[in-house]
Amino acid sequence: MKLGGGSGIVTENATEEKAQALPVDSSVPCSASPVKVPRKPFNFQSTVASRSPVNKPNQRRGHKYKHSSVSMNFFLEPPPRPPPVLPAHFPVPTYKDAIQSMSRDQKIQLGWCSLHFLTGLQLWLISYESTVLMAISHIIFYDAFAATMSVLVDVLSNFEVWKNSSIRHPFGLQRAEILAGFASTVGLLFMGIDIGSHLCENFMKHAISESAPHDHESERFYARGTPVVIILAVMATVVSSIVFKNHERIGTAVQFSYIRKFKYGLNNPLYLATVCSCFIILSLPFWTSEPWYSTIDNMLAVVIAFDMCFVGWMTALTLGRMLLMGFNGNCARMILEEIQGDSDVKSVEEYRMWQVHYGLCIINIKLRLQGSVVDETSVRANVNRIIGDVLKANLGAVAMTDSKSPGFATSVNGSATVNAVKVRGRTGIQWESTIDIDRS
Amino acid sequence: MSESHKHYHGVHQHTRNSSSSTIRLRPSTLITSTAAMPSSTASTKSTDEVTELSLSLIRQPVLLVQTMLAHSDTRSIFLFLVLNFTFMLVQFIYSLLSHSLGLLSDSIHMLLDCVALLVGLLASVMAKWPPSASFPYGLGKVESLSGFINGILLVGISAGIAVEAVERIWSPVVIERVTELLVVSFLGLIVNLVGIVAFNHGHVGHGHSHSHSHSHSHSESSSHSPSTSHSHLHESHDQHDSHDSKSIDDPFSTPSISEKPIIPPSSTFSCADDHDTEKEKARQMHNENMHGLFLHILADTLGSVGVIVSTALTSYFGWPGFDPLASLFISILIFMSAIPLVISSANSLLLSLTSEQEYVLRDALNDVATVPGVVGCSVPRFWPTGDGTSGAVRGIIHVQVSDEADPAVVRQKVEARLCGALKGATDLFIQVDRASAVKH
């Protein structure tokens, strides 16, 4: 009715309604039009109506639009719309800003990190002859760096530019954390290789020249307060790992599920190596004699060097994959297969899935729908559901983030596109899907 | 009279119904257009095949060496690696025969150099791999990553040298077997000079002053060699994708799963042919991988020079402090040269845009907002492609349209405007939502 089939119906309606409408209309001021229907003696409505519908006041009542305003309908002013919402430009904080924004707790934490560094330095200075102590001091440097990083990330995540998307920094600055982690991991790997090559060198030197220095063995372990420094190092490692959880991410990067089950940082082989070897070195006098020190030291150093290389390699692979804009290939294929199984989807034209940082995946899919499908919203919802299911099932395959990390709380403008999978309410991953439906 | 009225009414109706009718009309036209397209159901297979083939490349060392020799940059790295490795092997065997500890540690140091070269070589080869499910944008960033790794390693090495130098100033070490040392470092110097000559195009630009003739001759050579290598690859085994800039007709350069890519891959670079050499030159200039390797070799060369000079000075003046002083000086030089490399590669890996790109992009997004029917846009994320030197961007954007607009038309217009404004914008993913559906 509202759309109105033809003009005939309209006039019919008008005649029908006339009887009831008459008394009301006469009182309305707009009835002061040239043609006054009630004054006519005859009921010849059709000619009047066909001449000009505007002149019929009755007709207006049943319709939303006045006929006279056809031209106005053409040039209707568009509804006022807000100016385009472009992401703002966020300034990158300077050192001064960062220091000023730090809370007291964060300053204390940073102070602790420098103490952690100093412990490592002290251990390194006294580790002249013992390769194990040198290796442990390297690990402590790495630990301290990771702890410092977690404090710095905490500080920087208060700034808008860190977590919000802007034109300049489309993914915020969170990838800087990945980059710093990668740099320190490369350092760890390098130190592991360095220690390994040192050991090889020592071994070969022993092999080619029999006059290797073997004297003063006992002095080097227990001179200059070595046990105290070792105990300090263990304490620093334990405290940092419990307070800052700097090992947690390393643990997740190492893809062994049975290691991951442990808690309190025990899931990290580096942590185990540090603490265990420190205790072994401390307990040496109680169960061996001095001539064995060097051999045990070298054997332990081999284990630690291997450990460093292993952890470094695994972490570097995980972080490197993110830096190279990669994704778990199996996950991508599973998502793809499921989407292609959708009856509404004709074909998947293109897809790009990659992980930006610890907590965010970007999933772009270009679809071609079956010709009969009209409702794009439900297709999108379905695709998002598929992505969520696959990611949830393979959460271990993509690096995890914990709820403390700033990546987790990211809300990008246009929140309808941000999704998250949570496991036990603690760990999870967000993804952002762009489903481009090509109808051309 | 009545005729004219009917006509009038018809127009009126059409204007009223146009918004809803066009959407319903679309699917029927869509069926015809999609039916004309070649159906591509065997879609995922092609990308899988590509990854399979690239894996088989690794398994067949002959093919791998062939591809290494096919490209000018990988060829120079490969040949220098062979040279370096041979020299290291000779040195190692000689040190074992002559029981020389100094030579032994030097050969182990050279082994680490070889590892760095190997990383660079692998990165250079991998950068030419086609995109896959795991790496949707290919491995173009791997060269930045390798440059970053090399930069970090150089910073670490310079720190190590500095520490050792300080140690030696405290407790000077008397150098034995001076002539042997001199001979070895002279030979090493020659090897490294060969490397510098081989890599000279890796450091063109980077703020150093260079003669015009040099860069010109280089541009000729670089424009020549890729074309030959490209054709060679296409003849022998089609699976190997060459680098972005050269793969104009290669369907694998985007992981488009359909046989017929929607977006021509050539648009990675704004202008294809006439500026190809320019772009190629720009790419080479900013190739962080080559830059990193060049710095590595430069550092070694400086080391050899330092050893020769300091040995000469020590034997002339008889003061042993020259050696640590030279080391300190060299470590500072290495550090200073590595920092720009770290910064530039980190910028590339952070996926941030330059200020010019930001300006252009803001303009383009404002333009998008004026497309008829567009109510707003959200989540605009645009990031530079590859190593970020071409100025091209990739991106995703979500556009909200009013209920009256046709999503397909709006999508095309938005794409056209973005592609027009951002020269060389490739694989844009544009999600068009109804504004009413987004708000719920």
C-alpha cells in the first residue's frame, strides 16, 4: 500500500476516505487550496485528481511524500555525517616522557633490573677460568635484558602510540617488543655459539699441545667470594623469573608440550640450567676432588652452551616468523579448507594470514560468493566463527600472550572486527579479520 | 493529461525504490558475470605446490647452487663464502700441523664469519622464495632480518673487542710468532679485500659519497644480470620465483589461489619498465642483507689492517699498548657503522610508514570518505611492502556504507581511489559493511 501501485489506487482511496476526512480537513489550514472539494455539488473527482494531484489535500494524508516535492526529493540534502574518523597521530614518547610517566613501582623494578645486570657483571668478572660461570653470566645478562624489557613494555604501554593503530604506525609500536626480544635472542644464540667455539678451541689446544695450563685449579672457583656471587646470581634469576615472568614467553616459544606444563618458570630450560649448574658448582667440593673440577666444568659448559643454542634457536624461530609476517601454515590451510566448505562461498580468491605480535593475528580473505547469496553479514560471521574455532584448537601453534601484556587489552577502533580467543580467561590471541567480498 | 501523470508518478516511484531494487537486481547480473569467469576450484593446490617445490630446492643441492649462481648478489656471496671457507680450512690445517694456538683461534673466528656469510646467503636465497601459506607476503623481509641480525652481531662483536682491549691495556699480552701472525693477517687482508670488491654494490649509497660513474656502471650491470637470470629460471624450472621487482608476469608473486589473479602482480612497483633499473638500483642500495655482510667483511678487513699496523708499530717502538689501542679504535668504528644498519632494518621490520607516505595516505583516506555512500571507514592499516624502499604499500580497510549504497560499487570506487592515490598499492583488502549492521 505504501509503495503505491498506480495512480488509480490512489484516487480510489481518496474517494473512500473523503467521507471521514471531510470534517477534519476543513479545519486544517492547508485546505485553503484553489480547489475546494466540499463545495462541489457533484462528485466528479476523477478529472480533478488527474489534473494535479497536489491540489488534493486528501491525497496527502495517506502518503508520506508530497507530490509537489518530487523535485525536492531529488535534491534532498544528505543527512549530516561526522567528519571522517582517521586515526590520530600519536607522538612517540621521548626518554623524558617515559621517565616522567613511570610509577614508583616501575622505578623500583627498573632498579632491580640494573641490580640483576650488576650481578651478571660480577659473575662474569670472576669467571676467568670457569667456562660454566661465564656461560651463566651470559644467561643472566639475557635474563636481565628480558626483565628490563618487560618493565619497559609496561611503561611504554601507557602511551597511546604503543598499542593504538595510527596511520604512521599501523600496528602500534608493539612489534618493537618482538624486535627487542629477537635482538636479545640473537645475542643469546651468538653467546651460546661463542662458548661452544671456546670449548672446541680449548679441547683442540689440549689435543695439539700437551702443555696446557692445569695448575691452580681450586683457586679459581673459590677465590674472591665466588660462592656469594653464585648465590646472588641464583637469587636474581629466581626473583626476576617470579616477579617479572620474563621466562614465560621463552617457555611458550619452546615447542615442547611437556615442558610447558611446569609452572613457576620451570618450563624454561635456561632457568633450569642456570639454577642447577649453580648448585652443582657450589656443591663441587662436597663430592669431588680438585683434579676433576676442570673436566666437570667443561662438561657442564657443553650442556649449557647447547641449552643456550637450543633456546635461542627456538625463540628466534618463533619471533622471526612474526617479524617476517608469517603464520602457522597448517592453521592457514585448515581455515581455508573450512571456508571453502561453506555452501555460500563459491571460491576463496586470495588470503593473507599473518601474526603481527604476541597477541594479534591479521587474517585477510577475499571471497567470491555463490550468486544467490545476498546476506554478507552472515557469511562474515560464519568465517569469523571458523577462524575462532581453528585458532582455539591450535592455540599452541601460535604464540600466546598473557593477560598482563598490553597486547591483550588492545581495542582497535571499529571494535566489531576485533575478536579474541581466551583460554581459561588468561591466555589467548586476538585476531582481526578483513573479509573482502568481491562481486565484480 | 492522465498519460503525463502516470509518467510522472512512475519517475517518482523509481526514485523511491531505487535503493532497494538495485540490491536485489545485483545478484542476477552477478550470476552472469561469474559464470563467464573460468571456475578455479583446484585453488589451494597451486600454493602448496609452490611450497613443495621450494622445499625440493633445498633437498637438491645442485639446484640450490644453480639458483645461487643465477643471481648476481647471491653469486658474489656464494663465491666469497667458498673463498673464505677455503682460507679457513687451510689455516686450520696449518695450525694443526704447526701447533699454533693463535692460528687455531683465528681459524675458529673465521668459521664464525663463514656462519654469518651463510646466514646472509640463505637470506638472499630465501628472499626470492614465492609466498606460501606460512608466509603470505613471501620472505621479502628476510633480508632486513638478516641485516638486523648482522647489525646486532656486529654491535656484540665490537663490545667484545672493546672489553678484550681494555683487559689487554690492564695486563698486556706478549705476542708470539710475529712473522706468522703478519703473514696470516696479510693473507686475510687480501681475502677480505676481494670480498669488499665483490660486495661493493652492496654499499652504494648509505650516505657515503660515491662517484657518479661508479653508480652508473653499477646500474647497468644490475639491470642486465637480473633479466638474464630471470629468463634462465623460467626456462629450467618455473617454480622458483624471482624477486618482487622482476616478477611481472609471474602468477605466484601473490599467493592468489585462483588461476587468474585479480590484481596484476606487477603493481608492486608503481611503474614497471622504464624505471625498473632505477628501482633495482634503489633496492640494491638499501639491501640491508648486503649492507650487513659488507660491514662484516669491512670489520674483518679493519681487524687485519689493525693487526698489521699495530704489530709494525709495536716492533718499531717496543710498546705493547698499540695492539689494544688499535682494537679499541676498530671496535668503535664497527659500532658506529653497525648502528645505522640496525636502525634502518629495525624500521623496516616495524612496518611503520615514512612521513611522506603518511601524508599521502591521509589524503587518500579523506578521499575515500567522500565516495558516495561511504559513511565511515575503520581499521585502516597500511604498511610498506618488502624492504620498504619502493614506497608501495599494502593494506586493509573496512568501509561502512549507508543502506542505500551498493557495496560492490562502493568497493570498486574505494579501490580505484586508493590505488590511484597510493601509487603501487597492491593487494588491498576492502571489507564493505552496512553501517546499520556494524552498529547492531
